[in-house]
Amino acid sequence: MAPTAPALSPAEAATRLGISIKALRVYEQRGWLSPQRSAAGWRVYGPATLARAAEIVTLRRLGLSLAQIGRVLTGAGGDLDVLLAAHHASLTAQARSLADTLARIQTLRADLAQGRIPTQADLARLAPPAQAVTAAFDLPWPWGGERFEVRGLPALTYLTGPLGSGKTRLAHCLAEALPDARFLGLERPIGPAAALMTADPALAARVHRALDWLTGDGANLSDALIALVTGLEAGSPAPLVVDLVEEGLEAATQDALGAFLRRRPPGSRPLIVMTRSSAILDLSDPGADSAILFCPANHSPPFYVAPHPGALGYEALATCLAPPDVRARVGRLRVKRVS
């Protein structure tokens, strides 16, 4: 008889699943998980509960909101089918690209076996094609006028850096340099947003769909959230640069907003969002079609950072991000010092 797998504590279960303890509590509150209790009354997670939690985590990583997951778990698979179809199309495209590269490698190896040395052109074809320059400009103060180039735009670009690093100036430069781009500033009053939705029913429908997703994922509805989402949904498909996207949003809403931004598929309107919140920019899962643009504290030119430890700039990037509650405390302290 096989030994029974030991039950795990919330911390152990969260570590194994790659999520937070808070996420486990949310799933329990929604009735999706029923952890057992130890003799001392503590929650413990046995194999069946862990398997159920793993299903939920997989659905979240596929991009489903909590509301959609709830429907899937009760047998309504429409949301899952649409998402899996998009995921299938994306993976198929990647597979075709990999198959083409593998075929070229196989040809080169066959040539080597015959004593033919590949040319530089042969080797260059193995690399992905260089992206064209989307925008280029000279960096303003506090930099020294260095030339900065944007090559391609993913669905989501995070723009971050410590205080005083020049990221706001860079955001304005990007909005001016990118073709037809728009800048969504820090002041986002509800009045103009409401007027836009009243004048444009299609926009109002998009905003309400997005808000339904966000609130279903734990966001708290507020004027700040409505105004932000209206700004994200309004206008043309041209790039949108957003100043401090988490402004005015509390922790649960930032968590939901981060997931909402990450689930945007390739080909979506390019967003460049300035943030210092680790709920918005989750370095463990920044999104499939995303990039991170970092402004260093020493006013070196901004550069792109890969989201994994050891990458150039990763440690500096990680230290300038903070959870929403920490950011809120720092903000209150700053206000007290000023006053």
C-alpha cells in the first residue's frame, strides 16, 4: 500500500503551487477549495485539495479571470474554449517558427558533416529577424542626449525606475515620438470619462466588459478605476502611454489590474504603463507579450531588462518595485514630511 502524501501547510502549498497564501484564501472564500484542519485547528492541504488548487492555478495562468474560472469549475466551458483556441493559435505559430529554425539547423549540420563550413549569412538566418525601429529620439535631461531607439512594441511595456530616475520624462518622450501615440496623465477625473462613455455607447460597452472582468477578479469599483479603464479603452489603436497606472487604486484592485493587463493578447493596442508596483509588474509573470523598460537611478540611459534573476539590471529593477501596501505607507510618510 502506497504511503499517504503528507498534508501541507498554507505556506508549503503556496510555494509548491507558485502562488501566494492570499490567493489560496481567495479560492477558499469562493468555495473552490476546502482545506482540512489539523488537530491544532490549522489549515492543511491534502493531495485532493492540492490537485484542485493546481487546476485553478493553471486556469489563472491561461488568463481566465476569477469569475470565468468559477463558471468553468461549475461546468460552463465557453470561456475556456475561447481562451484555449487563442492559446492554440499562438502556440501553433511558435511551433512553425521553431520547426523552420530546426530545419535550418539540420541543414547546416548536414553541410558540416560534408565538410562545408556555413557562411555568416547562413548563420544569420538562424537568428530571429531584427525588429525595425519604431521610434527614435535624443534623450532629454537628466540624460546626456544619447540616442534612444524603440524597436517594435509588444502589447504591454512596463516603464519603471526609482524616484528621480527620469521615467516620467521618458514617458512623455515616448508619447511624442511614437506614431499617433497618446499620453494618459496622472490626473484622471471621472467627469470626462463619464462624458466619453455617454457619447460613445461602443466605448461604454468595452469599459463595462473590462470592469466586469476586473471586479470579478477582486477589484473594487471606484471612480479612479473607471476613469483609468475608460482611458485605456478610448481612442484609436495607436500606442497609449500611461502615467503611474496604479494611482488611486488599492491593493486588491492593483492585483486585478495587473492580471488584466497581462492577459492582453499579442496584437493588442500597445500599452506603455509606468509603474512601481509589484502587483502591476509581477516579475515572475510579466505576461507573454511584454517588455520591461528600466530607468536607472544613476541617470544612465534607459534599457530593457529581461525578467529573470541574473539578467542585466534585474536586481536594480526588483528593488525599485514594492507591494501596494508598502507603496501606500511610503506615500503617507512623504506627505507628512512635506506638510
